[in-house]
Amino acid sequence: MRVVIAEDTVLLREGLAGLLEDAGHEVVGRAGDADALLTLIGEHEPDLAVVDVRMPPDYDDEGTRAAAEIRRTHPSTGVLVLSQHIETRHIVELVTDGGGFGYLLKDRVLDVDDFLDAARRVADGGSALDPQVVATLIGAPGPVRALGELTPREHEVLTLMAEGRTNSGIAKRLWLTEKTVETHVRAILMKLGLTVSDDDHRRVLAVLAYLRAIKG
Amino acid sequence: MSRVLRPVACVIAATAVATGVATAVLNVIGEERGVDHALGLIGAVLFVISVAAPASVGLFVALRQPTNRIPWILLVGSLSVAVVIAASAIADLALEGDRSSTLGAWAALVSQQWPVLFLWPLALAYVFPDGRLPSPRWRPVGALVCLACSGLSLMLLFVPESDTDYGQIASPMPFTLPRSLEPVFWVFWAGLLASLVGGAVALYARYRAGDAQRRRQVLWLAYGAVLVPLWLGGGSVVARVVGSSDDIDFFGIMILQVWPAVAVAVAVTRHGLYAIDRVLNRTLVYVVLTALLVATYALVALLAGLVVGGSALSASVATIAAALAFRPLLARIQALVDHRFARARFDAVRLLRNFLDQVRDGHAEPEDVGAAVSLALADPSAEVVFRLPETGAYANRHGHLIELPDDGRDRVMIGRDERELGVLLHAPGLPPDLVRAVVDGAAVTVELARLRVELRLQLAEVESSRARIAQAGYAERRRIERDLHDGAQQRLVTLGIVLRRIQRSLPRDAIAIDPALDAAVDEVTAAIADLRTIAAGVRPPRLDEGLAAALADLARGATVPVEVSATADRAPPEVEAAAYFVACEALTNALKHASPTHVVVETARENGVLRLLVADDGVGGAETGGGMGLPGMADRVAAQGGTLAIDSPPGAGTRIAVQLPCAS
């Protein structure tokens, strides 16, 4: 797949590019800030943009805003946002806005396979959400009575669902059979009052929509 | 100069009065001899008064201010009037016996100088009270007045015949003016009349241009100036109706001589002219004081002598008694004299003393001294400005630094022991002694007020500098947090990626090094996690998303259930940070010391205030002074200008309520 990377730290940018190229992907553009990123996207229309949240000039949330822009103008380009710390601003909106979006903490890159998997998923129009962000959202304060009714196992499954993993991915993670995972998913969605769907990212959307509802 | 002038003044005054008395005696004699128009006894006495009045007032002022021109006008005027009237009496007496008497002829000639009756009041009208014309523009007028008066006088000196009750007496002068020059005489006469009107106008001009004080000083003389034309005009009308104007002339002259003298006396004694009333006041006070002290001494000495007998002992006792009596007596007599002779000053001083008492009793703020001074001076524009002891800058009662306004108000320094405490601004023309008394009476309060103002200013400065420090501290925390995330953490991630790439590029048979690289990456990951924790301690990045998000993270990390109910309203970053760290410390305290089962954290934003409540159901009994992080919390809140209240009854949990002002 064709990738554009936006990261203001050159060494880190080259490291990421190297990782992706090692895995056989083509890095077609490298940007140091959001403006350059948007130009490159328009130029190359890549499958995936890997974007740092904080970039010049203000080092605030330029990356997230650029991501929203890309999702709006180039729906075919998936955006994987990388952050140094957990942040939920705009994230829920972007994830629930039709897929093709992922959000990971930077150190998640060091689990190379997971990272490449997430990149692939996002490029294909799926979702990827950092487990810590999911934990933050799920553990969000408020009257989360329904979540309290989940069993520990169901909680684990929900967390992995929210990360954007497929049933088989969850099964691999938890050393369960896919069938068992499906049972858990059905139970979770029932307890949360959501309709069951096999569609991969619709499940995430459902979960996140619910999370957003209880958060707001 | 004054050494000569004072005796000269005495001589002139004495001569004038003596001449006046002699004239009166001559008139009384004349009446007995049947001289026409001679003054009777009452008339004679009145005449003496009309000479003595300007003479004595002139002498009184001249003795204190010998170089002042005004008293000399009075002195010379009284003498000239006395001499002319005396000449008239002598002429009558001499001519009654012998129409061709040489003495009579000379006296009759001198008596022709009747304009002197007008001259000194006229001079006074032009130059009272400062001895100068109202303005330089009056100089031509002054010159014309001098010309008219001296011309008239000279012509009268050389008239061919003197007009007397005994007919026309030929002048004894070797040289006389021809009758053909009579029109010139009438020109001068008209000039004198015009000068009288001019004098009235000059007084009016001075009254108009003067401040309140000057107006009061001039007022009485101005009344007189109105009377003179009235008398000249009215007198001739009455003369035509009644037939004889002698009596009217006489009383007119009386008034003309006495009135200006009285007017000057009033200005001097009542309205602070030449600052003589203060001298008078002092004199009166010390005369009475001395008398009372002597009386005290005598009485005590007498009584002590009766009781103990010894002279030395009784003298000592009397001395002590007199010494003890000095201060209270002085104050009492001064108050009495002021009350009687300087009412405004007396009232002002009493008002300020009452104000000081109110300040002492806590019923009034010393900063309000300006209002009290304004009342005491009866001057709404009066204002007291405080001089700050540290900086020497001026501040108003609200503690705002100000420049001394240059708006035409007079400035008087308020001081104590040579130190400037403040400045009194007041409308120009207030009686200087009243202002002085008010300034003295207000000094203590001003001293008090300026210290308070200074204190308040410094406190405000400390508060704002503390807020600035807190803000700088917050900015610094933010910078450190950013540096940790974007610097060290980025490098570690880069290092991890490099390790992973090495690992993945190794040939399959290098599997032995794989676990070591895994371990290295794990270390890097752990280091990143550590850094993230440290950065969050410095400043939780979630604060960027709002206090609610940051508090939610905080709650999640707690070991007991923490219920967060936070407003989504945003406050300034440093206020939110302060609230977060207070909540953080409160939570840490609760978990550490209070063994709660449940903690509630609430925030609300209302009326420009961010409220934070951290309540637990722990053991309670927390104290502000205890080493439980409470002082730190209080400092943090105070730095944002907020308040912190702790309610922690033993056994009933702890509630920490914080209010942080946030400008919105």
C-alpha cells in the first residue's frame, strides 16, 4: 500500500518509514507539518496517512485536525493518528464517522505486527483504537450501569472490539475459539441494548456511539 | 528701616490725635465765644473720633508691618484732616476778633485744603489692600487721579481769597492765581469727582478679581466707596431742599473718615489681612494664659504657705502647680479665644478632632479624611492626596497612584516632623490660617491613612505578583510536559523502532539475539510509560481536553470509587490546572490519611467562579496547619486569588470546598 507519513521528528519519521517499507509498503511522501501533509495527500492520494498529533507550528492537535480534513476531502485515504499521550478530543467523532481512521499511542508502534495490522485495517477502511484510549473511554465516569453488568471476560472482549479487532483477532488474543467470542459479542451487544451485526467496524461504531452517549 | 518707621508712625499718630483734640478744644472755646458754625461738645468729641480712628488703625498696622503702605495712608490722612480742620478752627477764632488778622489769613488759606478729606479714602480705594493698583492697566487712571488732586491742592494754595464764615479773606501769599484761571480749577474739581467714581470702580474691580478671602477683606471698604458718591449727590439734593447742608456735611465727613478706618480694621482683624489676627489671637491667648498662671502660682503659693509655712516649699509647690496647669490651660484658652474670635477655625479644628475620634473608635476610615477636610474648609473641591512612604508617589483614597493635578487648586503640604505625609488641594483664596489649622488637625489621620493605602497597594502588588508567579509556574509545567513528550519520549520511540528494525532485519539464524532485543524494546516501552507518568504529574495533558477529562483520569487511577461530577464549561488553563492539582492533593490526602470508602469530586462554573468540592466519608479531623498537604493546597488556591474552606469534623469525613475566580 502507498503511505504518506507526517511526523516532525525526522529520525522518528524515518524509523516509521523504514518499518513500513520493511513490511513491503511504499512510502510515497514524508511531511514535517500538517500543511505539507495535506499537499502530499492531494498529490499522491495514498491508501494511508500516518500522522503525528502534535506538529508545528503550535504543537497542539494539528495532526488530528489534519486527519479530519483528510477524511473529509479524501475518504479513500485511511488516517492513522499517532500520539504521545492519551487524548480523546475529536477521536470518538473521527472513529464513529465511517471508518478509515485509527488512533494509537506511539509506543504501540514497537509491537510491530500489531501496528502493521492496524495500519492495514485502517487503510482498508476499518478502525483501530489504542487499548489505553479504549480503557479511558470505557472507564469514563458517569452512570455506566450497563457496563457494570458485563462479566470480566465480556469486558475484555468489548475492549478488543472497541480497538477495532475482528472476532478472529479477539479469539487469537484471548486464546478462545471464534464461536465463544461470537457468543460473548452477542451477550455484550444485548446487554448494551445494541443490535447484533457481523460487520466488523459497525460493531466498533456501535460500541463507540454508546460510549460517546454515556460520556457526553 | 522699621526701626525708623515705627517711631515715625507713633509721632504722626500722636500729632494727628493731639491736633484733633486741640481742634475740638478750640471749637468748644469758639462756641463759647459765639463763633458761627463752631462745633459743640458732642461734635468736638465726634471729630476727635474721626481723626483718632484712622490714626489708631494706621498706627496699629504700621507697628506690625512698618513697610506696608496702607497704614501710612491712614496715618498721613488722619494728620492732614486734623491739620486742615484745626486751621479752619484757628481761622474762625482769629478772624472773629480781627478780620485782618495775619494768623487768620494764613489759617484760612490752609483751611481751603478741604480736598484732603477725600484724598486718603480715595488713595485707599485705589490701592487697598496690597498697596498697589488693581492692575497695571490702572496706571493711567492713577496718574490722572494724582494730577487732579495735586492740581486742585496747588490751585487752592494760591487762591486770591480764602472763603470763610467771615467773608472773603485776602490770601497772605506773595503770589496768587488770577481769577481767569477759575475754569482750570473746575476741571481739576471734576477730575477729583471722577477720581472718586474711579476709586469705587477700582474697588469693584478688585472685588470681582479677588478670591473669597480677598472679597471679604475688600467688602467693607467697597460699601464705603458706594456711600461717598451717594453722600456727594444726596447731600447737594438735601441742601437744596432743607437749605443748609452743614450738618449733613459734618456727618458725611465723619463717616468718610471713620468708615475706611473701620473697614481696614475689620479686614485686618476678622478676615486675616496681613495675618495680624493670628498675632492678635496669640497675644490674647498668652496674655490670658500668663494672667491665669500667675494667679494659679499666687493662689497655690498662698495656700501652701498657709498649710506648710515654708517659703521654698510653697514656692516649689506653686511652680509645679503652674507648670502642670500650663498645657491644659493653653488648650482651653486657645479654644475659648478661637471660639470667640476665629469661629471658622474653631469649628474646623473641632470637626477634625471628632473625625479622628471616630477613626479611633472604628466608626470612620482614615482614608475619608479628605471628606472631613472638605467639610472643615467648607470647600467641596478640597481633596487630600496621600504621599506613600516607600515610593514617594501620590495616591488617592482608593489607593490609585495619581499625579498631583494642576487644575488651579492651591496645594498645601501636609506634614509632621518635617516629613511630607500628603498634599491638601483646595480652592484658592481660603483663609491661610484656617487652612493651616485644618492641615495640622488632619495630619495624624493622614499619616494613618497613607500607611493603610501603602499597605493596600503593596498587598495588591504581592497578590498580582503571586498570580504572575503561579501563571509562570503553570506555563513552565506545560513546557516541561511538552518537552518530556515531544523530546525524550520521541527519542525513546525512535530508539525502539530502530531496535525493532534491527530485530526484523536479522537473518533467521540469528535467533539467539532475539530475546535480548525483545527485552531491550520492553525496557524502552517501560521507560516511555515512566516518562508518561512523570509528565502527567507535571501537568496532565488531558487538561487540554478540560478539567472534566483530567479529573476522570484522576478518578480512574484511585484505589477507592471516586465519583466525578464535573462541569463541561471551560475555565482559563491555569485556573483549571489549579483546580486539578488541588483535587489531586485532596484525593491523595483522603486516600492516605482518611481511609474513605467513597470520594466525591464536583466542579461547577457559576458567576465567574470555578467551584471545586472534594468530599470523602473518611475519618475526618484534618487540620489546615497539619502536615497533610493542606497548606500547599491553600497556597495554590490563594495564588489564583481564590478561597479554600475545609470542614473536617472528626469521624464525619472531610469536605474541601474551593472557589477560584476566573475572568471570563
